[in-house]
Amino acid sequence: MGIVKINDELHEEVRKASTAMVRSINAQAEFWIKVGMLAETNPGMTFTEIMRSELKNANVALASLAHE
């Protein structure tokens, strides 16, 4: 585990987003970092495609939820 130093303005945006997304500040920052890494390594994928892929990789039953 390490410490990531970010500027105060970005920290405030992470804090606000974490409240809206019901995540801790650290969890929100980790989410944005992971999504950013996935976006950089998969430039042809949209955010929605990345999320769908990650949920599928986690064995989330997306098809069964779509029918409710």
C-alpha cells in the first residue's frame, strides 16, 4: 500500500463523487484509477463496454437483471 499525493481541487472532486456514488474517498479514487487504466489499455472501448466487461469478469448475472 502506498500514498498517492493529489492536489486539493482533485481531492475535493473525489470527495464529492464519493458521496454521490456511496463510496469511501479511497474507493472512489481506486475506481477512477482502475477505470482510467482500463480505458488507456482498451482505447476502442466505451465506459459502458468497460463496465460491462468488468461485471462479466466478476460473474455478475447481467442478463437475469435485465429481465426484471
